[in-house]
Amino acid sequence: MGEATGRPQPATVGFVGLGVMGLPMARNLVRAGYPVRAFDVRDEPVRELVADGAVAAGSCARAAEDRDVVLVSLPDSPQVESAVLGPDGVSEGARAGAVVVDLSTIGVSVTRRVAAALSERGVAYLDAPVSGGRRGALRGALSIMVGGPAEAFDRVRPVLGVLGATVTHVGGCGMGQVFKLCNQVVCALNIQAVCEAFALGRAAGADLTLLREALSGGAAGSWMLDNLAPQMIDGDASAGFTIQLQLKDLRLALEAAFEAGVPLPGAAQAMALYLEARAHGEDANGNQALFRVYDRLTGHTDG
Ligand code: NAD
């Protein structure tokens, strides 16, 4: 990708959505030498990225104009649909031949609708949700699960390689989102398992730091034990990946399961615990705040 000027030029990049994930991803692209033009409805992250060398855009359309690749990292389906297809959206700016890559976790049917609308304008669309959290985004070490046309995937592969250590083309349009929902089912059940083990250990007088270390070295080891359990133990609820976003992902997984007629008793139970957390005002806290549900279930009060 990029203009032919004797030696290969890096692809020009538009970036929409500079949140917990988007800002570090966009920053990694700037540092890797990609020309990035970025937009967010909030000014602050745009200013931060401009200080690193990006150019600010005043709208999604402007971020997409004349770009080879337009990356989108937004909370949920409605934001992606309006940022891409709405007034002043990406589709108004994107040129024929560009590739729009959605890094957000959103619904499969919305994904296919957006892809079809862009395709009418000669713009390719890839659903490319990510796993690995803020740390993975900061380190350029995400796992990226990409659905959509193989030819478009091949063209944006170098750009995605800056963001992720594992970049996998997993099938046609929407399959990236399917993989990500499967990923979220594993994550939700795994963090619930860690909370339960910690609740049991704590009630029996265990040192949770020792418990975490011992479990990490054996068959119970997991990303959750490595990355979120230390914050559980410290009572640090800062996000990260919020309770609200995981509730959205569980809703998407359970909707997909309903449509497919597949019972997911574990995910349904995990969702009940996340709803309990939300009812106690934990929406904006990190996923490790699920342990606070077990504080309440067990009458634990001393933090
Ligand atoms: P976030 O809420 O921190 O960031 C979203 C950004 O989008 C915000 O900066 C917001 O101002 C901006 N925004 C909202 N509407 C917009 C619009 N119409 N136009 C332009 N900007 C707009 O969310 P996040 O944690 O960065 O997550 C982004 C996506 O990545 C979500 O789909 C989430 O499920 C997924 N994800 C998050 C994590 C994580 O650890 N946070 C991990 C994996 C995947």
C-alpha cells in the first residue's frame, strides 16, 4: 500500500476512536512511521496523539479522506454504525479502494450491514476485534481476529502487525466477531473462576498473593490470574476493560447463542454476576471488580 515513490511508502492511516484501546494503538502506528489522521468526539486524546506526530481531523469523514486504511475503535454497534455510515461518517470520506478495519467488538449482523453498505462504494471492510486489553494495546501485542475478504486482509496485514503479535484471518465477514465472542465467553468464565477460588481461599484464611502465585504455575494458570488478579488482591478497580464493555460482549454472545439455539449456561450465569456489579455502580470499573460481587456474596467488608 502507499504511493510508489521509488521505495515502498507506509500506508496512510485514518483512526477513529481514541479510547483505552484506540489511543495506544494509534500511537504505536505513529511511532512505527505511519502517517495517521485521527478523530474522536473527545478533544483530549486527539491532542495527546497530535503531540506524538499525528494530524487531527474534525470528523470521521475527514479522518478517512484519501487514506489507504481507516481503523475504527469504538464502544458498541450503534457508535460504529453511525461513525461509519452516518452523516459526516467514514463512508463519506473514504475513497474507493480503501480498507476500513473495525477493531471494536460489535454485533455480527451490524458488521455485515456496514460491510455491504461500504462495498457499494468500492470500500472493503474487515471486522478485526482484538484481545489482550490495554496492556496488549500498549505493547503492540494484541491478538487480532480478522473476518472479511482475504485480499483486503493481505493489504492491511503490515498495519495490523504493528498492533498485534497474533494477527489471524479467521474467515469471511463477521467471523472475526464470532471468534471474539467465543473469546469473551472464555474470559468471563475464567474471571468468575478466579473470583470463586479467591473467595474460598480468603474465607479459609489463605494469603491471596501466595494463592495467585501458586495457581499461576499450575493447570489453573491463566491470563486473568496473571493480569487482573493482582488488581483484585490490591482492591484496585481501575479500568482497563470495563464491566460495562464486558456486559455488552456477554449480551452479544448470548444473542448469538440464542439465534443459533445454543445454550450457554456458564455465560448466562456470568452475565448475572456482571449485572449485579452494574447494579452496585461498578459500570466504569475494570473487570477485576467482579471480585466485589463475591465480597457482597460472602459479607466481606474490609476491602
Ligand atoms: P473506550 O470507551 O475507552 O473508547 C471509545 C472511544 O470512542 C472514546 O474515546 C470515545 O470518545 C470515542 N467515541 C465514541 N463515539 C464516537 C464517535 N461517534 N466518533 C468518534 N469517536 C467516538 O473503549 P475501549 O475500552 O477503547 O474499547 C473500544 C472497543 O474495543 C470496544 O468495542 C471494546 O469492547 C473493545 N475492547 C476493549 C478492550 C479493553 O481492554 N478496553 C479489550 C479488547 C477489546
